[in-house]
Amino acid sequence: MRAVIVNEVRQGFYLDSVALMRVSRTIANLNGIDKAALMMGTPANRKIMKDAGLLDDVGASAAGGDLVIGIRAKDLKTAEQALLQSQAMLDQPAADAGSVSWRPKTLRSAFKSAPDANFALISVPGEFAVAEARKAISQGLHTMIFSDNIDLAEEASLKQEAREVGRLVMGPDCGTAIINGVPLAFANRVPRGGIGIIGASGTGTQEVCCLIAQYGSGISHAIGVGGRDLKSEVGGISTLMALDAMESDTSTSHIVLISKPPPADVAARVLDRIAKMDKPATVCFIGADELPMPANAKQVFSLKNAAQTACGMGNEFMNAKVPEIIDTVPARRKQIRGLFSGGTLCAEAQIIFRAAEEAVISNTPIPGVLSLGVAKSGNTLLDLGDDKYTQGNPHPMIDPSVRDDAIIEALKDDSVAVILADVVIGYGAHYDPAGHLAGTITTHQPTYGPLVITSVTGTDGDPQVRSVQMSKLEAVGILVAPTNADAASWALSAIRSKA
Amino acid sequence: MSEPEFKKLLDEPLSVINAGLERFAQDLDQQGVKVVHVDWAPPAGGDSEFVKLLSRLETLSHGQEALTKRIEDANQKALKRMLSGDPVLVDVIPASEAIPELKEHMILHAGPPIGWNRMCGPMRGAVAGIAVFEGWAPDLKTAEGMATEGAFDFQPNHQFDAVGPMTGMTTISQPLLAVENRRFGNRAFCAINEGLGKVMRFGGNDDEVLNRLRWIRDVLGPTMGAALRAGDGMPLKGLVARGLSMGDEMHQRNIACSGLALRAMSPALAATATDTTILSDVLAFIAGNDQFFLNIAMAMGKAVMDPVRGIDASSLVTAMSRNGTDFGIQVSGTGETWFTAPVEMPEGLYFPGFTEADANPDMGDSTIVETIGLGGFAMGAAPAVAGFVGAGAASDAASYTRNMGEITLGENPEWTIPALDYLGVPTGIDIRLVVETGLAPTINTGIAHKDPGVGQVGAGVVRAPMACFKQALLAFAESVGVS
């Protein structure tokens, strides 16, 4: 190959050597270019260029204050094009790279960046979550741990340590909280008001918050405590701390406690604490039998009843009118297939079924409901957010498509009369779960297929907007009940109308 | 009943630190809630052995109060010694006077200990050159033969209160810059910077290189020494502070400090120089070398770090250095032990006609500059240098400095960076934090040709090898009774 050398001298044109080296590298990397250099024409630089075989008579005549462009290419045309490009790069003002925003890589340096921080939200993998939470607590931060897969003994010791320094640990496995009107992780935008919620369940707290909003009341704070806080090993440390805080919080006038049924010792401790308060409380131990309650507390058995009681709607619980279309399901279809993304919503549906004495199977059975492994056919209510389904998969509230296969299978199953599905919106959730569900149903719904009954947990203040989500479902013939409990009741009406 | 501590949170606006799912931080940010998102990664890259070790050494958990306090106290003491150092350039004296242990045929080199058989090309070239310069060999070829036969006693600079750039040759007759740490009374030494291009520190060894060294020995050294002795020396702390505000980071960019140093020395040089030709030559040499200050900064770094050595239970790095073959670090709590790993290749920009294929792996004692919080650690002060990172934009410079803040114990309140709202340079590298974060120190460096005698071919950025820090952490853990 016969190389061609092209030089150009720009008199009195100065550029920093680093800037010139960057242009040089770009030009040298062009196709057909052997070598290229842009340097100030000092004697030392001219010697470097000469040694590199980049200098001709033009460049050799340059002075120290001149810029020399030297290009060696396979032919003249290539060299001249490269020369044009290097000139263009010299004349072009540097593109604004945009200010690169730096982020701390450790909590330690985050504390330095935000010395006023008072709250840590931790969702790192479970094996590392406790160590990170300890750092936050030792810095005086209250901590919400979204992560799960944390050893129960570790949870207990972490909460004990935090309690000693007056810090609250929300979680592990705490999905939902609203503090000072700020929704954290999976939570909804609800009006502020006098009802304080303490929840050991994420979707349970979401449903109750949203129904309270729907009934025209508001939330002071919703404090998550994690699903195992009321286990004997932990002893309700966070729940008791939250009760203490709610008692002295003047914005809270009524307290709602939501949890799975606790063991007797912990239940007694928590109820004793409630008994000492001068504020009324609503206690919803999901799936529990009737327990003796203190005078200032009322036990309720569903999320809907919890919200209605807290809103002072008394004992006359309102049930939504069952739509007439329920009667159109073909008689040979007899079963209900519940496909839930929210665990507590699935549990509440089981409560409705159990109360109606309708046999049902679940992968997360409440007392009195058959386990999936035991019974194979019949009404089935599945929590698709259960660990067993989410290992290696996103949670269905984040990615509704993980529910698609189960929905399609149910649509094609001749024995299925009703598909019961929840739609949970709000911060953290998918941006359009109703749109996704409507799309799946319209694509796969056979003629005379099963009814689809849903409810939307959320508010019109949420980014997805509840009324918009409801319209998307109704537009494709999906029934939308006002609450999760009503959706379950409608499903029961549908199969019982055949009887 | 008194109000519970936790209740306060219900009355305050939230200020959240989010670690994990970024979505949660975005949601909060959209709602106008103050949130800092942590770009979180598993500690120690998820290496369970080191995760366990780090939690016992108190960066990942607490619980062993006594050990926590012991390490923290030791590190605070070390950091305090660093920050209270008062380095002053006091003299230029012959190496024989500065380092009495130096003898004929003894060669101090950069980096951790190394013998001739493992030395890289440029280091061998420099050895041959310096042997001719000292008159130990008539020519380069003979010098190489002598080296092969074991005629020279090779020792690391760091062992003799000295540092040297790149190959770092220090021998008996060279003039050395002397920096005194007036707070602690110790001195440290470094040869004078030879200028850019073909020079001995990059392995250059021809007549041009050797003649320049002779002029430095016979003219520049004595002239500078006389000027410095005429006054009370040149205090360096303030000078470096001004250099930082003028865009220097003191490793790859020393333009401002070289100018400031020349300005400070000029009157005394004029007053003490024996004739005007010498004065003119000396002024021209210093003025013509943008990196002149680098060697002063290195001696300063050594003078500041030496009093920090040997503090029991301190995990602070006292030296980082490389010999072109190995990268080595020393840690206060583990004394003089070197922890070494194969040195890495710099990534950077090359002079015309040269490519990565010509480059020698990273080399020199100049990383003492990063050890005291300058160089790659002060990149935010010198956006012009950030171009060396390759594709990195000038605006990336600040991120380099902030990232180094993740692995250091504090900031230097006197050495601040105006563009970072006067953030102090990150100071006091803690080996525990390096291993925990997986962030190795960033080093700004020159790149030498891999063959002897060619010289500098580019400049760039290199990372200290993580393996050095992991080894050091294991030894440190043992030194405090944790295994």
C-alpha cells in the first residue's frame, strides 16, 4: 500500500493537548487511515510527528503556536476526507455531555450526601438487607425493609436493637407504607385524615387505605410492620412501637390493625396495649375466628369491613348490587378460578367463600380452606405473588404478564364459570395492569367463555388513575366490583345462580 | 406517658435514602420527596469469605464494640497525622547526603522489591542508563551484563525515605529534592523531574538523557538547593491548595503548581545563582516543564505519609507503588509489609505512532500522590485531565473524586475543589472500604514504552489491583486478632 501524507497548519490556533489527542484518536480510527495526529507545532512535537511518518514540508514549517494536522492514509481522497472531518471537529463547539449526576455507592456515603435523612428504604437482596438496615439504624434512620428471605431470628434481633435506640423497623417483607402522606414502595395516593393503619400485610393495607378513601375518609399514616412481626419469635415489636406512636399522634383518631391471625400470646399483648389506649381501634386478623376484644376495639373479618368500620359506617355493611349479567354463565361451567396478585386479597376472597360455606382450594389457605396439594379440583383461589411463583420471576403486581398463562388456561377450561382477578395500582405497581389484563382477555376469551370479575385496588390520585383502569376493564366486558370482597361475592352469586 | 422517639418521624418531612429498587426512588422523587438513591452493589462483589471478614472488621455490622473502637481510633489517629502534616521543600542535596545508606552499585527503584530478572523493559533500560551515568559501566551493554551477574544491589525507594517517578532510579550522585514535614520532623526525597519526552524515568538512556542528568546534577540541583537554603524553604500545603483551584490534580497536570513554584523560587534563584547564564538556563528548564512540580508533590506525599506508618490497628494505606511488574501497597497497621499483585495496563491516549501494543504496564512511586488524596482522587479539580479516561467527558471528573470518597476516611479541609462546592479531596484510603465497595483507587499516570530507552508514549488512567487490598485485608485482620 502506498501511503499518502497530508498536512495542514492552522496558524495561531491553540488547543489543549488532551483535546487534540482525543481528536487524533477519532481521526486515526477512521477507515483507510493509517495514522493521524493533531499537535501544536513545537520543535519537540514536530520531531514526534516526523518520527511517526506524519510530517511533510507543510507541517515542518509550523511554529510553536500553530496547530499541525498530520494524516497518513491509503489514498489522497481518504486523507482529504479525514482532514475535513478533523477540521470540523476542531470548529465544532464541544457537545454538552449533560451534567453527570453522581450517586453514592454505599449507605455510608449516602449519609454524607443527605445528612438530614430520617428514613431508609431497603430493597436489596435478602442476604444483605439486615446489614444495610443496621447501618441505617446506627445512623439514626427509621428503616423500611422491602426485602424478604430474611432469617426470623435475625429479624427479631434487628428489631430489638432498633427498639433500644428508638428506631422503627418496618419489615422485612414490608411492601406498603404511607408516612406523612408519602406513599412508600407499593402504596396509593390517598387523602389525609384521621385513620391510622398498622399493617402486617402489604395489599391488605393498600385495599383498606383505598376503600377508606373511597368512603370519603382519609389516612393519617399507614405503618407497615412486615408479615412476621406478630409471630412469637418477634413478639410484635414494631406493631407495639407503631401503636405507641399512633396513640400520641394527634392526627390519628382511629387505629386499624391488619395482620394474619397472631399466636395467642402475641395477640394478647397487642390487644392489652390497645385496651390501654384512649382511641378506638378496628382489628382485622385475616382468617381468624372471633376473639375477645377490649372495649375500645372491634374485630372485623374482611378488609372491606375494616375500612367501613373505621369510617364509622356501623354494622350495616354495604354490599354492592350484583350485576344481572351474572346469570348468563352457561350451566355446565361451575367453578371459580381466582388468580390474585395480592396475597391478602386472595385471603379475603377465601374468607368470603368460607363464610358462605362454599368449598375452595388455595395455595395459601386460611384456616378451614383446603390446601392446593390436597384437593385437585373445585373452586381455586391462587396467590400468584407467593414465593413459589415469584422465584426467578417478577411479582405479578410489577409485571402482570406473569399471570397471563394462568388466565389463558382458565379461559380455555370448560369447567370455569368465573375468573376472579385483582388489579392493584399505585406507586410501585405496573403502569397499566388493567390495560394488560383487558388485552389478555380480549385476545383469548372464547365465545361463551367464563365471566371475568375484578376489582381495582387504588385511587384516582394514583399515577394509573383508578377510574381510567376501571373503564379499560369495563370496555371489554370485564365486571368491576367496588371492592375485592364484593368481587368475591359476585363470583359466588354467579355459580349459585345455577344451582 | 412520654412521647415515643419514633413518633417524631410522623411530624417531620421525610428525607429518604433508597437502596435497592430504583423505581421506589423515582416514585418519591416524582412526588417531590427528598430522596438519595444508592447505586448499591453487593459488598466485596458478593464474595462470602470477605463479606464475613468485613463484618467482623466492623464495616458491615456492629456488635464488637471494643474492636470497632480500636480500629476507628487508630484510623482517626492516622488521618489526623496525615492532615496535620506540614510539608516544606527545604533543599536539594546529593543523594549520598540525603540517604547515607546509599553506596556505589546500589540502585533504589520504584515500587515494591524486585530483582533484575523480573524487571520490565523500561526499568532495565533505566538501570543500564543510571549505571553508565554513575560511571559503574562504560556503556549500556556492559551495564546490562553487570546487572545480569548481580553486580547491583536493588532496593525500593520507599525503604529509604525516598520516592521516584516511573522507573524511579535513585543513586548515589543524583541531586534529590528534600521535603521536610515540619509537624513531625521527618524528611523525604525525590529526584528532580527531567522534563517530558525521552527521559530516564521512562527508561530512556541515550547520551541526550544522560547529559541532561549530568546538567541536573552539576547545575540545576546545586542552584535550586542554594536558593531554597537562602530562605526558609517553600511551604507546600498552601501551594497545592492554590494549584487545585487552578486546575491541577498534581499527577498528570502540574502546570499551575509548576508555575507557582517557579514564581516562589525565582527571587532567591536570582539572588543566589552564580552567573546569569546558569540562572537563565535554570529558569528556562523549570519554565519549560509542565510536570516539574510532580516530583516535589511526590516527595511531599512521602513526607506526609511516613509519620502515618506503623499505627497498630489502622487500616489506612500508607503507600501505593508499582515497579512495572508488580503493584504493591503498604498499610499502617501492618507496617513495612508489601501486598503485591501483577500491575495493570493503563487505559488512555497515545502519542502519534504509538498504540496499546507499545505500552508498558503501570509503573512508578508517583501513586504516593493518590495516597495523599491528589491525582486520580482530585480529578474533579482538573477536568482537562479527565479526557485521559478515554471516552469520559470532562463532567465525569467530579464522579471520579466522589467515587474515591467511598473508600476514604475523610476529606482534606485545606485541599478543596471549587467546582465541587469546595469539597475536600478524599483522604485516607481504608483497605476495608476498598474491598467492601469493590472500588479500587483511580490513578492518573504516564505510559512508558515497553522497550528500554524509548520513553513516554501516552498517558491515562489505571486502577490499583483489588488483589493487593484483599491480601492486605487478610493480613490486617490477623493483626487485630480476627481471622
